[in-house]
Amino acid sequence: MNLAYPNLLDRLGYSLLFQEITPGNELHIAESTWQGDYTEHSQPCLSLRLGLNGRTIFYSGDGRPTLETQSLAAGCDLIIHEAYGFNDTTPGHGSISTCLEFARNAGVRRLALVHMQRDIRMQAREAIKHLQEKYPELDIFMPEGGSSILL
């Protein structure tokens, strides 16, 4: 943590408990179930599936989807996926087009697109309105800082 984000832990104001998750294994913490698998990225990067009280969330982490992450996301209530650009032009990063297919293949109704390039993010708002018409089975949105999502 200190290598990637020097002095961040000191500024948080609360302690963190780190728990290692290995791909292919379930981890049980309190009432929740955690699973992880690797995305396609230049560095090892895990996606996560979190289950709690009968609800499930998939978070992509950084990177493009893989067959393993597709299985991990199947049937979740919400996918939160990294969508760096409109198309797969940046190696090791997801895209809006890939995320849409990923969510449809996973059988998910809600897709939150995150970690977008700044210049793409402004253009994406209008594009998502049009995509929503093309993919009526999906609730597609871009959460803002401090957003709350009810499942």
C-alpha cells in the first residue's frame, strides 16, 4: 500500500484490515462471501464478487474481462466495471462496448461504468443515453463521487 500510495494510510483516519483473496477460492468475512479472479491487465489485477444477504455485486478492478471474470459476474445484481474508453484501444483496460456485452452475457440488469478517461467521460453521458435505448434490458449509468446505489 505504501509503495503505491505513500502516506495514504496515515491520512485515512481509520485502520484497514488486509485479507488476501486467491483466484478460485471463496473467502468468508462476517456475513459476506468474497471471490476473485484475474482480469486482463499488464499487472496482476483481481476482479471481485461480493455476496451479502442474498445480493451480489461484481467489481472488475482494473482491466479487461476474461472468461473467468465472466463466470464470476454471472447472475450478479450489479456489475461495476472499468470502461476506460469507447472501444478496446487501450491495452489492459476495458471499454464501454466490451462492458455492455459482458453485462448482457452475465445476465445482469444493472451496469455501472467507472474509471473512464476524463475526455471520454463527458462524451459518454450522451452516448450512454443512446446505448440505453439500444440495450433496454440494462440499466447503464456512470456513478459520481458519493453516489449511493440501492440493490
